[in-house]
Amino acid sequence: MIGFHPDRHMTLCIDQTYYSFVPYTCFLGDDGVYAIEAGEAIIYQMQNLAVNTFHALKVAKPSYRCEHIARTTETLASYKHIAGLFLGNRICLTKLNYPQLTAEYPDLEYAVLMPWLAGRTWASFMFDGASSAHYTPVQAYRLALSTARVLWNLEASHLSHTDIAGGNIMLSPGLKQVELLDIEGLYVPGATMPKRRSQGSPGYQHRNLDQRGQWRPDGDRFAAAILLTEMLTWPDPYVRALTPDNAESLFQPKELQASTTRRLDAVRRALSEICPPALPLFDQAWASVDLSQCPDLSTWTWTLIQASEL
């Protein structure tokens, strides 16, 4: 449990800048603040009182607080210019750098302050039947290519997100660009392996993971193959009809890498019609024995570039 319970009257001073917690406005007069509980953290919306910009304060739950978060923050500073890594613009609150703040609020050790991204995730787009019904193959190509490029940039830098899933992909309003969320678990070459390593999200997990989980340089390859296939085939109404309304991914966990299912057959047919060159890449990932046998992200990117020119 987190003992940190801010209210709308609390402010924090970080690097000589004051931040207030944004009120939760559903109940007037309540002191509650806007917060989102995730699996590993609670994310609070804050406002820079000097310039009125919005930020996110991600407070890790006790069992997930570790030095790896601070090391990842340092690494991301070198890559925050890469498309998709805008959230690399962040500050990690440690005892060394923020002794007074972490002494007053011990739960803020390894908390991360970063920009607040407004928008919808790919998972929430899939949930939206009205938006999905107007999703076109042209948009699908564009979105999949943008996503593949972001992931290729990571892999080319010998990094991996380690938990690629629809809920960790933030979409721009025009479905032209993406930003990666939940980047604290980033695989960094040479870094000490964290105690908790990502095993992936349900619907995106390879069946054979070793002790590293997805914390490895090729850790995004299988999940990316599933995600890109989702983006490419979602314009197909039959694929959408076969996907349960409450599903968080195209495939249910028990279906992944099965020899044949009704949904797999529908997805392969849709992919062969919408983007034929991508089908062999999907098939290779689906049949892979381990992550190393999945197509790399440069192959996905160049395949989608060439397919869009056909």
C-alpha cells in the first residue's frame, strides 16, 4: 500500500518549481485529486504553477521501487529526442538528488515527474466501436508504419520497451504518430538486471520466455508483431466482430501461437488482403520458438514502407 495521499491543497517544490495536484472534479467540494491506478504505480496529474502546464507524477508501489527506475531515467535523457520517447523528458526523485522531499514523503522515492500526455491509447481505440468502424486501411498502414519506426529506433539503439501492448501506445489525434507509455522497464544494455522483469502483457506474450522475460534487446519483437498485426487488420469488420467487446488485445492469451483458431484464420486472411507482405512476418513470429526467431523491427519497418508504395 502507498502511504502518500495528496489532496488538492498540497503543493510540491521540485527544482525550485511549484506543482499542485489537479482536483478530481466529479465531486465538488471533495479534496480528492485526479489519479490513475496502474499495475505498478499510481499516476497523479499535476500542474506547473508558473506556466500552467500539466505533468504526471508516477509514484511506484512499494514492491516496484528500485534503482533501475533512476538508471532508466538517466539513460532516457540521451534518447528523449527519438520519436515516441517524449516521456524521456523526466525527473526521478531519489534520496541522493532530492533528500528533503523524499525525507518528508518517503513514498516519493523513485517517483517520476514527466509530461502529461492527453489522448487515447491503441487499446482504448479498439474499445471504441464508432471510431473503429471508420478506421481505414490507409490509416492502418500509416499508424503501423509510425509504430514500427518508433520500435525500430529503440532496437537500433540496442534498447527495448519490454512491455509493448495496446495500452502502452498513445495515439496522436490524427493516428499519425505514437508515443510509448510505461517506459520505466526499458531494457538498457549493460544495466543490472532488475529483480522484476517484464513477462509482457496478456495477449502479447511469447509462450517461451527464459529467466530474463522480455528484458532483453529483442524483447519487443513478438509483442510488436501482434500489435502491428492488430493495427493492420483492425479495419476488417469480421476481425472486429470476432474480438470480444471487453478484450484488451486481438488475441486471447490462450490463443497465442496456437496452430489454428477461428480468429487466427480471420486475422491471417485479413492481413493477406490488407498488407500481403506483412503476412510472412506475422507467421514467422507466431511460429517462433523464442524471441530471437521473431522478425526484427527494421524488417517490419522496411516491409511496411515498401507495402505502402505498392
